[in-house]
Amino acid sequence: MTFQGKPKFRHPSIPTNTLGFTRRDYEGSMSTLCAGCGHDSITAAIVHACFELALPPHRVAKLSGIGCSSKTPTYMLGQSHGFNSVHGRMPSVLTGAYLANRELAYLGVSGDGDTASIGLGQFCHVMRRGVRMVYIVENNGVYGLTKGQFSATADRGSKSKKGARAADEPIDLAALAIQLGATFVARSFSGDKGQLVPLLKAAFGHRGAAFIDVISPCVTFNNHEGSTKSYDYVREHNIAVSALDFITGREPIEIDYAEGAALAVTMHDGATIHLRKLDAEHDFSDRAAALTLLERCRETGEIPTGLLYLDDDVEELHDTLGTTARPLNALTEAELCPGAKALEAINRGLR
């Protein structure tokens, strides 16, 4: 179904932004993710943010790796540039594209497996190099495409659908991003559109590496032994010639709570996460305070959401390298290959 576009019928009075685009112009193909998946809520928030920012769709480049999260760029920004890279290698591909053309707005979409496991080294380097991008991790703590094993962000002691408990310490990607030099770091919940959309808009306007860790529930792996709607039960009682999976539809989890307040959110499988929305007293310009807050919340079992850290005094990758302001595809052959004399001058400067 990923090749199926959405209907193009539009009401004549549908709202448009300052560029004359409707929200539908920022959407993509029909989603094939599970009904109620938090990733679809994040997609909707990205569409909402881009529409309100009036970003020209053809000036946006969206890149991803491998995983449920990395499928989501198909479902948004259908008129934008897109590239689905190798597992965990999205940051390298995005860095190359950004160096070639700094005039595009770059959006990297990844998951907790794609970023915190196989792609951890890639994530570290793209953060410390200050690549101007919006890096979103759709974080559900499991490997959705390989049947729900713990990912590297699963909290220690958390329980899987089969009853196993995570024994390893989790990787806190927000804390790691701050330590590595990201100059915009935030955390949110997929169902809190009122918080997530403003964070996305601010991230697109940031001049350096902007990272948002979004807690996004996985609705598929809530089946358990004894359930007549579980995959195992269906397969054991199936007399068809092939085994089919049926995923019960779930309603998206949506929340709304005040700044500074805490809220316990019950997931589809009965598990509970404890969110705490940052209040106005949090100094997001204090790097040490942000790390202290993350550690304190880790000890209490709460997930802080909101803008954790921001540094407006940014030196991004093009500043560091001293590259040309013009995209590489706009340079002439004479500019790209200035000749032997120019090479001799460069060599003399290196002696």
C-alpha cells in the first residue's frame, strides 16, 4: 500500500499557508503502520509544523535508515526530496547531502534501534559535528520489525510481551546529544501534539544540530499468553494455507497537561509511563542543569518533556570547514577545478 497516494479531492475553502499550500501538500502516501502507532502521530505533527512554517516542500530533504520509524518519511512531505539509507547510516548520507547543498532544510527520521544500536557511532559524530538538521528519534524501546526485542533505550527492569525483563542500563539519547555538542535538544511524547509541534517548528529554525527524542508507543507487541487475539493463538487455530497476522486497531494516545505538571500515561498493553512537562523555571541554556535534570528524572522514573537544552551561539559544519555558500551543483567546472597553479599554491601552504 505504500505506493498508494491519498485522494486529491479538496474543498475549495480548505485553509492554505502563505505559500498557497494546503496541509495535504505536506502529506505523503497512505500509512501501512499499525493502527494507533505513535509514529503516525509524529508524522501528523511534522506535517502540521511544516504547513505552519510555510516551508516550500521542494526545499526539504528527508532521510531515514531502516526500521518502522524509517518508513514514516513515506507518509509525509510527498513533494520533498527523500532518501532511505542503510540501517544506522542515515547521518552519513545526510551529512554528504548537506555539504553539497546547504540551502535545503534537512530532516532525519530514525528509531531507537537505528540510532541507539547499529547507528550509535553515526549519531555521535553527526551531533558533535554540528550538522544543521532536525534529527528525530521515534523511540518505542523495542525492535518493531523483528518482533519486539528490547532496544538499547528500553528501561532496565521493563517487561517484554513474553515476560522477560530488560537487564541492561538504557541509553539516554537526549543526555548523549547534549554531551556530544548538539545545540538544540528536546524530548516529547507522540500524543502531545500541543508540545511536539512547537518543538518541531523551533528545531527547523535552529541553525545547528537539533535533536528531538519522541517517546512513541508500539501498539503491536501487547499480546500475551492466554489472549485469543494474540499471534500465537491465531496461528495455532488457523487452518488456512498460510499464516496471517491480524493487528487489532488501537486508538492513538493523546494527552494534554500543564507546564510543570506530571502525568501518568497508560499504554495499550497496560504499562504506565510517567511524563513531567518542564516549566518556565527550567533554564534550557544551562548545559549542566539539563544533564542534572535528566539524571534526577531517571532516578525517579519520570520522563522529562520539553526543550531541555538550547545554545543560540552556534558554529555549524559549514562554518567549521569554511565551505562556499553556493551549492556544489551550482559551481562551474572552472570553479571546481581551478588548475595546476591553484593546486601548487595549496601544496605550498601545506609545507
